[in-house]
Amino acid sequence: MKYSQEFSKVAQFIKEKNNILLAVHEHPDGDALGSMIAMFSLLHKFRDKKVVMFSKDPVPPHLAFLPYSERITSQRSEFIPDLFLGFDYGDFLRLGVDYNSLGGSVIVTFDHHPPFRQRGDVLIIDTSASSTCEIVYNFIQETGYEISPRMATALLTGIFTDTGGFTHVNTSVRTLRAAGDLLRYGVSMQNLHRHTFSRKSPETLRVWGYVLKDILWDSDVGMTYVAISLDRFRELGSYLDDFEGIVNIINTPPDIRFSLLLIEHKHGVIKGSLRSEPFQGVDVSNIARALGGGGHKYAAGFERSGETLENVLKYVKEVAGSV
């Protein structure tokens, strides 16, 4: 199997190390949290080990149902690991962990983002996987660890959300086989769907309503887009989590090449999300990288500081014209 040697190395590190730090990218999603929590659930069985889950940003409310989510901390205090596992991050800077603070730790990466700025003594990067959770599932299967209902819930959440409910192009036969196997452990797909896709608060629906009525179209670039200013962001009383999934909706009109959502969520700090599909013929990760971000061919993002919405939008259009 692909990565068999790497999986074996990681399994050996888990046996040897006693202080283990797990971390996910900023603004964590279902795949990042699911993969980290599944690994925590596995490690939690070893009573002689101290395991800490770290996230720079809090767990989004709609993912608080995940097992062990209450144990995720944004404070490392004085914890010095001898094994560090990073999940689903693409760029080490997105973890919010000072690389130099890890000292002599063994560093392992599980990721399905294209190779970019990941770090590690062991790099397990599989861009053909639907999600990092699918990779972690393969690791558990390959190394013979037992899957628990909690692990299955976490893993299936990541697979389900990163495939858009098994509708995105990254859904493969391997993905469906993994999902089918995880269902054997009693995971409720109905409950999972309710938490991740259907559970929208009145406040979130108001945000969606504003965004959907304000979609703009640039026919020269072939792009639908919405730009949310800081004043509007505050006026709506919104959080970044409220916008989860909107960029996929604004990518549905016919005859467009890709979609863009820009949100100024802090003064001068703009988060950009890009989506496309194979038939649209645009690799949005090229656009994201040109703006300092990254991601997948059809789902990518970036964050810019010290710029205006107008300038970022102008730059996206310029880059998009050449891809």
C-alpha cells in the first residue's frame, strides 16, 4: 500500500514517544478536526502518554458535537512534546506553532494538500485522497489499530465535509469504501449531515441571505464573487463560520469559470475562498498561490493583510486573466 513504510515509522514513533502534540490549521474545518480527534482517540488508549490537541482558533459551533472537542486547547503552556503531529495544514505557518519551539521533537505531517510548505521527519502527503481523514483512516487500517465509534465519527465527519457530502470531484471509490466501512461503527449519517450542513442558525441564514442577494459577475474574467467589508461583517454580527459553504453556492451559475468570496474579518485582514469544477477549466490553487495562499485544484484560499478589498479583488482578476 502507498505510504506503508511511512505508516510503520509513525506507528513506531507512537510506541516510543510519551509527550505528543497534535495541531491543526487556523480556522479549523471538519477534516482538520476530524483527523486530529481520530488520532487523539487512538493515542488516548495509551495511558502512559500525555497528548495535547492544539488549535490556534476555537472549534466552530457546528463541529462542537465531535468527540473530545472540549479537550482542544489554544494554549500550550509549558508542554514540550517529543512527537508532533500536524494535520491538513498545507503551510506550517497556518498551524500557529513556532517551529523552533518544538526543539528535538519528531515531526510528522498528515495532509492531502499539494506539497507546499509542510515540514516533517515523516511527510505523508497524498493529494489523491479526498481528505486528511481518509489518509488517517488508511493509517489506522494499515497499522492494525482498532477503530472505535468515536474515531469513526471523527473520520467520517472529515470525509463527508471535505467531499461536500460525496458530491465533489475528490470523491473516489476508495473514499466511498472508507466511508462505508466507518458506517459499520454506528455513525449516524443523518445526524452528521444535520450538524455539518443543515444546522444553520437564524443569524447564519441572515448572512447567507445578504451574500446571495449581493452576488456580482465579472464577464471578462468569468467569475462570480461577493466582497464583504469589515463594516458589513460587523453589521451582520457574523463570524467566519457563518460563511462556510457559501462559495460553493455562488459557483453554481452556468457559464462561469470560478467563484470568489472575500471577507474582511479584521481591519485590513482579508480572507479569500475560491471554488471551481473540472468542467470549468480553472485551477484555482494557482490563483490562491499567487496571493500567498494555497489549496486544491478546485478549492483553494488565501489571506491578505494590510490591503483593501478593492486591491485584492483587482489582483485576483489580474491573476485569473492569465490562468
